[in-house]
Amino acid sequence: MSTHVASLCNGPSVFENELGSISQLDTSSLPILSGLSIKRIVLGPGAIREPQWNVNANQIAHVTSGTVLVSMLGNADEFASFVVRAGQMYHVESGAIYHIENVGEEEAEIIAALRTSLPQHFSLQSSVSAMSNAVLGNTYDLAASAFDVFGRADASQIVRRDGAAVVPDTAGLPNAHLFDLEGQIAPLAYPYGQAKVARKQYWAALEDLSMYSLTIRESGMREPHWHPVTAEMGYVHRGHGRMTVLDPDGSLDTYLLEPGQVYFVPRAYPHHIEVLGDEDINFLIFFDQPTPGDIGYRATASAFSCGVLSASFGVPERDLPHFPFTPIDPLIVSRNNPIDSQH
């Protein structure tokens, strides 16, 4: 069994009721995770992810389906309320209280990455319930008896909205916490794939996270590469593929990928991805830096002289492959050869 991959969709839920579900992968369920974790939130029509705040992590989230309203209160009384549609993303700072509400007519799905391997949060309902009626009365300039209607039961993380959704008139205005990823013209585009990117260069709110929506066509392959200062956590949104990761002890971990799975590659571990079948594969790839970078095998061959390569591989210079000069690594390369068997 691979140590680098696990299912986000088929594993046990952190919370589930008739309105939706929350599933999560952290170090308790995928021990190789370091500095990152991931959640999948599913909300039925009229469902609300109750107000809560992350204790120890900034968060970015991609709405893969549906339409949600996000309202938040951040540091120094920063209020924000905005609608997020499929293909768009939102950002929540650590400690900011926020809610997610399905304001559409279909199920909404959100894939969220947090900048910690073991996330913690507080619930608004639970934190208010922890205080006495007298304390609450003093806080809101009300009689203590006003809070007799509050129960002290454990919070239900997903609750039902009564009546129609209320979307503020300002919810459609530009917002620093909102980013239209799929509306972006892909900065990295090839005949055999593309990447749309949410990184600090394009989204100023990012401080310690970023994300690529990477699509690889059957005719392409993500070349072998590594990220010198960046870990990588990928969610398979569509398609099927195969990935190989090289560990420092020299072992190779090759595994198949299908929708709903999550993989993790620690910093500086070489890895590559290729498509299986005729369907394109799409990943939501999260990084633990605001501007990820990598070193690829292709450019590496241009960084050293033929003499160095000859000595390193034990191959006479005249027999070396003709490595193309590559000053800038491509993100995706053309797959000119058929898929080989696993190593």
C-alpha cells in the first residue's frame, strides 16, 4: 500500500448528517502529510456550514460544484460577504470567523487546503454556549434571561437554513478573498495540457499557500521534477493517472490515481504524473508556499557539461542521448512514447 496517497471521498467522515458531510485527511489518516491537510465539504441545497474559525492555519478553498455564499469577520473588524461559484476560490485567514452557505439549487462541493497537518477549529455555537447567560447578557447589553432559549448541546457542523437565502447586495462586488481561478486565461498552456494558477503573483491575499488547477491530456505528461522548498498535495478532480515518487532511501512508490484521491509529495522528492486512458486528468494541486517553483529533469540535463553527465552515468560522451538545451523547464511535456510498465 502506498504511503503517499489516500482517498478523501471514501474515507470516514468527520461529520455527516442529512444536509451534507465533511471529510478530512490529516496526519492521523495520512501520516506523510507535513504542513498541509485537506477537507471536502458537501452541502445540500439550503445547508449551512455553521460559523467557525481555524485556530492554527490559513485556508484556501476551491468550489468544484454549486454556488455558495461565504461571510466572514476578520482581524480588526474586517467584514466580507461574497458569492463563490464553481471554478472559483476563496481565502480565509487563520482566526477569521466565517460561514459557508449553499445558495444554489444543487449540491455544493468544496475542496479546502489548510496550512497545517493537524487542523483545529472553534465553533461559534460551542464557543458562545461555553459562556454563562450572565456573561452573554453583559456582552450584548441584555438580561441574562434572554439566553435561556439557548441550548448547550454540541454544535452541529452543518445546519439547515429556514426560508430563502439572503444574499447581500454587496456580495457581487470585487473582494480580496475571492479568486476566479477557472475564469483565468491559463498562464501555462501547451497543446497537451495547461495550468491555471492561484499564487501570490495573481492573488495578493496569499501568504503561505497556493494552488494549480492542472490539466494533462492523453498526449502529455508532467515531466519528472521536484520542488526545492515546496511540498505538494494534490486532489484528483477528474480522470485517471499514474504517479511515481522517489524516496530518499532509493525506493520507488508508483500508484494509480482516480477521482477523489489525495496524494502528498514532501519537499524535494522527485515525482512525475501521466494519464491513463483517453480522458484528460485534472488535479487541484496545493502548495505550502505562495509562489511554488520546481526543478525538472529536462533543464537539469542542460545544467551540466557532457563530461559531467558522461562520468555520472558511466556512458561515453558519444553514446549519451542528445539532450535538448532547456534553459526554462516546461511544466508539461509531450508523450511521444507509449505508456510503459511499472518500474
